[in-house]
Amino acid sequence: MLKKSHVIATLPLLAALLTSCSMNSSDKLAEPQLTGDAQLTILQTTDVHHAGNGAGHATATLSADVGSYARISAYVNYVRGSAGHPVVLVDSGDWSMGTLYDLTLGTQPLSLYFMDTLKYDCITLGNHEFDFTPKGLATMLSAAQSTFSFSAPMVASNINLNGNADLAPYVGAGKVVAPTRVETLSNGLKVGYIGLMGKNAASVAPASAPVTFTDFSANYTFVQNLVNELRTTEGCNVVVALSHTGADTTGTSGEDVNLAKQVTGIDVIASGHNHNPLPSAKTIPNGSWNTQIVCAGAYGTNVSRIDLTYHVSAKNTTLVASENQAMTDANLTAIHSGLVADGGINFMVRATEAQLNQGLGALFTPIFPDYAPANTSTGIYHVAGGALQTMESNDKNPVLCPNGLGNLCADSVRNVPNGIIVQTLTAIGGDVTKLPGFDFTPYTAGVVATGVIRNTLPAGVALNFTDIYNTLPLGISPDQTQAIPVGYPLMSAYLTGEDFKKLCALQLVAQTGLTSSDYYLNFSGLSYTLGSGSSAYFKDATAAAVLSVTSRKATAGSVAAGTAMTALMNMGTDGGAAMMAAIEAGNVYAIAMAQLNDADLTNATANLGVLGQIATLAATDAATGSISLNTRIVNKAVAAIDTVSAFAPTDAICTGTAKALVDATRYRVSADLYMILMMGAVQAQFGTSITAYKAATGATVLSSADMAGLLANRINLTPAATTVQETKEWMALLVYLITPPAQGGYFTNGTIGAEYASSTNFGDWPTLGAFGPAVQVRSASYPIGSVGQLMSTLGQLTVAP
């Protein structure tokens, strides 16, 4: 069996290689004094997700077209050398989890090696750093310290260990991850740093338990006290918040915008988590104070730059310039003639790949006959297939809709476990008594959340192992004895037909944009239809969306939106007179409130009543922290689902006849560990429960509270073996693509055909050609009309004054 020590490759030569690289470090003089107004440049990366060789398709000889540690290094060192004043480099979290390089995290984390070598001034933790559990994160930090004396400063200001012993040696004042940091620059400027994990980011980090994060959105005084401490007690001139929290694509709404509006004294919020790049800094006023929000985006495709002037007399900073530079070869040359990717860093990445290629030999030998340990083109960059059309995650779509890559991933998660059952039956000659503990029940469904799909599979290129791995790379096994611990293991669970309706309802809520695209659930083996309750659902969904946009626009200064919001609040006292007056005056926000998802204003009175109910629930939730609005929306979505049907387990791409599920009957589902854990969190998020049962009968459920019982339901790649070899989510996609039809597979030469085609324009639905049958048939009830009406309404409000 492949040994863990071989897979989590040590990199003994890299320390010597990199200490010889010139990094143009911005070494600080000892306590220089500030003598007048001073200049400062801040460079930010965020959500790089270990994309060391770039974001997207790479080969044994070519890096991806955009991103890469080498390009980031070249740009940072150029700015340091040309700015003429101090340059600060920061990262806002999620520096791990996303590529094959995650296999280095247990012994010599490549991402931390890069940040230490490039001398980052400060780094914070993202939710994905906790995919490894607190123990895994502690292992990463320990490995970084012991193998290359990692010393890049980290901050995490709202983390609560809650007695966790694993992280205790690394988190706290004076330790590698401190609550705050103070740095004196060479021109005398004193910069203070805080690191924040936002509410949404914390909610999608179930593996962090028992570690939690203070919800500062419910107590901004918590952050204000941190800022005051840095400014008053520590004497900081500038305060930078490394926030793994997020803002929208315009920088006008989101947790970071609320933070800027509620806390005074933060000069710059270096925003992360939402992957929304801001082309330039967004200024958020808070009385007489201005906070700048910047966000580089994700995967190292950009580095954000903001230039500031600190004014001694006013004790604040003003914005000089800001930009978000693309990390491409062409843009590096445009920035400065001769500026190219850093050869030393590139060598480091390639050396890492060489050792990973050798360490994964036991995996590659049986699947790639030409594998050679010293040749990455026969291993980590071995060709594994191709695609006739570009396969993108539906989080790239302006509007969420049925999607080929999502369905492809979900099909792999269902079909490969079913293939394991078939192969096992064949191996034992059909005599199930030879494996008394093995469950031979076929999997009815496979579920993959859009949030775990992290890569694009481009058309017309030879897709390699790394392309496939990087598509579903997230997670780690709680079982550290696994030969390959990195990657979520697939789990077996049983759900009732009634709970499958709830999963379908959650997909519907995501389709209408009321939750993050991360929560869009891609199904294999399932389809559903909408019933008479769909009209009530879309009325509520539209009301919630219209209220959100109108409230945000009013806060941003829109007079028309403010008039509509005031009219809404006065409905209880004036009987709707102000609202009707606004409608008659042509106020687009008031009209949207009264029209909701109807074609006209025929039902204005009833619609305004619904809007008032939604507004009341939203206000209650904001005041008390309850989830009454979420609960109502999800309950309406459940009521909208009519029939959930299942395709035959042998119907690989779900294009045949589907049979209705029975509410009380349990059906088997394959999903990754993260998805199973999130099912347990549905009650807290949405006020409804989904129960993942261990077996077709009995009361035992799968829960993080019983990790041993949970791990017993992993899908074993080798059921006849005495030990469990986890079937990783990325393994399922790889096996699904490379298994030929003669061996029970679906694809010929790994080519993803037009059956999985999908369009980024939801308005193309259901045109054959734009959407292939593997997408069309299972999503036949996609509510294109209702979604279109909702998006049209929101589009009008978004561009309205």
C-alpha cells in the first residue's frame, strides 16, 4: 500500500534553492521616527487556493496563462523596487486547498513556503485552512516552522479555540498566529493589522469545530475595541483589516461594507472569501472617516495595489491611486519592459511537482501504463481526456442554471460507487455472503455542491490528471492513516424521499439567487417537478430579492429607492397611500415591490402585503439574529416541489425514464464528507432538518458528533481489502473519465461530449445544442419563466438611479 510519507512529499532541496533567490526584501530599520506626511503602498493577494502554477490548465512545460507564484513574485518585487517608499504585502486567507500542491501541506506547505520566502508582512486564515480540521492546520504550521523556520506573521483576531489543544501552541499573543500585529515601516509609519473571519465564511467551515469565530456583525464594538487598541495604545498610524469576509462585485454591499460603515479607524479592508475582484479601491464613508476596500479576487489571477498618503495633522490616510493588476505575461511586460515571471519561484514549483510525481507512483502505476517517476508528463500531467466544449462551474454564470460540469461531477459521484458495487459482485461471483458487512444497495443519487467545483475544463486541449484533480480538490480525511489523506472522501448515506424534496428545495433557492452559488446542489440520478406552490415561492423569493436591492440602493443614496423604502415602512399607518403615490409617479422600486413576479400590477395589494411580511421577518432577524426569513423561504420552496423522481442506477447520464420517489422510503445517496456535514447544519441555517441515515433501516444517523460512525460509511475503493482505501471525490471524476465502455465506463478516450453541453446564458434553456441531454432531461422543470421574470426585475433595479 502507498505510504503516506511517500505521498505527502518532503522537499529537502528547496530550502537551499530558495535561500539563494533574491527577493528584494523590504527589511525594516529599527524603530525609525515619523517626521511628516508619509507614503505607503499595500499589495494584496487573497483566496489563492494554492494555485502555484497558475489558475487553469497547465502542462509539464507550460504554466497556466494567468496567475502563478512566479508571476506574483515578479510583480511584488518590481513594486518594492520602484515605489520609492515602503510596500506592505498581505494575504486575506484561503491560501490553501485547491490544487495538487495541497499534498505538500503535511510536511512542507508550498503555499506557506512561498509567502515566507516572499516576506509577506501579514497573513490571515480563511475558512478553507480549517478544511483540515484544527489538528490539520496545526500540523501545517508545525511543518512550516520545523522544515523552513516559517516566520511570516499571521493574525486571527476573532478566533476562539474553545479549549482546542492542537492549535493552542500556535494561536495567541506572541505565537505564530497572533490576535493583532504592529509593524513599524522604514519611513516611521506604524501599521496595525487585524484578521477577521466573517459570519458566512465561518458558517461554511464545519470542520473547524470546536474552534469558532466571534460574529462581529452582531457586535461591532468587538472590532472597534481592537482598532482603538491599535491606534491609541499601540500608536498605530494606519490600521489594515485582513478580512476573510467579503463584499459584492461592486463593493457596495456585503459583510465588509457593513464593517466599514460600523467601525471607525480602519484605513484599508483587504477583503477576501467572496472571490469578487474589485478593479479599484471602493471608498466607504463612515461619518468623517473613509475606509478603502480592496480585493484581488481569487486563485492568484490578480494582485491588488493601493497607494495611500498618511497625514500627520489629520491622523488619517487619503487615497492616491489603486488598481488590480492581472498576473499574465503580457500584463507584466506592459507594467515594465522585461518584467517576467520569477525564475527562482518557478523552479521551486517545478521541483515540488517532480517530487509529487514520484510520490504518487503507487496511484499512477495501475492507471497510466507509461508512468515514469522522473517524467511529470506521464503522471501529474498525464493526459486523461478532453472536452468538446469548455466546462465551467455554474458559479461563473450571471444566473444559476442547470450546468454540464456540475452534472458531470455529480454523475461521477454516483456512477463510480455503483461501479464499485458491480465490480465487487463480479469478483465474488455474486455470492454476497462472502462480504457480510458490505452494502450492495445501488446508489439512487449523487450530490455535489457547486462550492467544491474549483476548476474550468477548457475545450480543445488535452486535459491532464492535474486538471481533473483540481476540479474537485477540496477537503481532507479525518483518517490520517490514509495513504492519500487530501481530498474529501465520498460517503454513503440514506435519505427519505421527503428529505430529497428538501435538497431539491435548496437547489431552487440557490437558482433564484437567495443563497451563495456555493450552495447550488448538482444532482445525479434525480429530477423534480414544480407544483401549485411554486407561485407562492416565487412571490416570496422576488419580494426578498427586491427588498434587498432596494434597501441597498437606498443606503447608497438613491432618492427613488429611499422613497420606496419610506413608503413601505409607512404602509401600516397610511394604508399604502404613499406607496401608491410612488407607483403612480413611476418609481421603479415601488413598482417592483407591487408587481413582484407578476406581469403587471393586477395583484398589487396582495403583493405589497407579502412584501410587508418579508420586510417584517428581515427586520426581526436583523434585530434578534433569528432565521425566520430563511425558514419561510425554504418552507415555501419545499412546498413548491411536486414530485421527485429517480433515474435507474444504470442510467449513467440520466436521460432515460425516471420513477417517482416515495416520501417515507429511504434511498441511498453518495456525497462527499463536507456535504454530509452540511446536511446536519441545515437546521441552524434554514430552520428545516435533513436526516442522513447510516443504513436503509434503523435509527442511527450520520453526525460529526460520532466521527467513528461517520467514517464507517466511507465508500471503500477496495471493499475486499482489510483496510479502507477512501474513494476521494476527485478520484471519482478521474475514474469516471478514464474508464472505457468495455470496462463498464461511459466515455471514449475520456472525451466529454456534447451530452454535457451547457450555456452560460440561462435564457438559452432548453435549446438542444446549447444544453445537452445529460443536462436537459434531469432539469426539465427548470423554471426559466419565473427565474427570468425575477432576474429581469432585479436587473432593472440594479441600473435604476
